[in-house]
Amino acid sequence: MTVYSHIYDIVRLIPSGRVATYGQIAELAGLAGKARLVGYALYQVDMASSDIPWHRVINAQGKVSHSPLRRGTDHWQRSLLEQEGIVFHEDRVDLAHYRWHPPLGRFPSPEDPR
DNA sequence: AGAGTGACATATT
DNA sequence: CAATATGCCACTC
């Protein structure tokens, strides 16, 4: 596979009702500073039939990132988040309140098997 | 092999 | 607030 498999592993850990930012995921995945790769990785995900909670990843401004390539799925993302109880305030969520904090201790990383 | 692109982030103007 | 600039790197011609 690709380096993205690990990104997906991290995203899968985000619980319902919480969100994470691209940069945050990148860092947890051992890709600090490479947030763009996270966005690219999620773009590859099959939104309809994937076990990855892709909608819980938003940008550092607390907003849903949109792009012409998404063809309206950005609204779909917001919808899913609201279903989980996340409240948007002026097109933005309060990261201080909803940001996911990963489990403490060691984290699975490619360089750190077991 | 080189250039362009992008679900980003941060800093600056 | 919005527009730029720069760093980042896998992917696609």
C-alpha cells in the first residue's frame, strides 16, 4: 500500500462527536508538517462505503475544507458532524471544545512497531 | 525527469 | 476579514 494507510489508522480512532485537524492527524501519523498529505489521503477515501470517519477531519480554522473537486460533499460532511452533536457557529466549530485528544502514551507509528 | 497540483498550516500584509 | 507567500510531498501528466 502507501504511506496513507497509517493516516487512515489514526483517523479511525477519532470518536463520534469529536473532530481533528489535518495537521493534528499528520503529526500523530509521524508526518509532522505534511498536513497536505492527509487531505490528499482522505480525498482517496470512498466516502460512501468506507469504515473511515473522514468527516471528522477539518482544517485548523475549525471549518470544513471545500474544494471544487469535492462536488458538494463538503455539505455532506457538515451534515454528518451535526448528526453527531457538533454545533456549527458561523460555518465553524469550536475546536477548543470539540477537538479530539488522542489516547495518552505511546502511539502506533511506522517507526515504532510495538 | 521536471512541472504542476492540492480535503493543509502558519505567517505576513 | 481576505489575499499572498512559503514549506511540505505524493501523485499525475
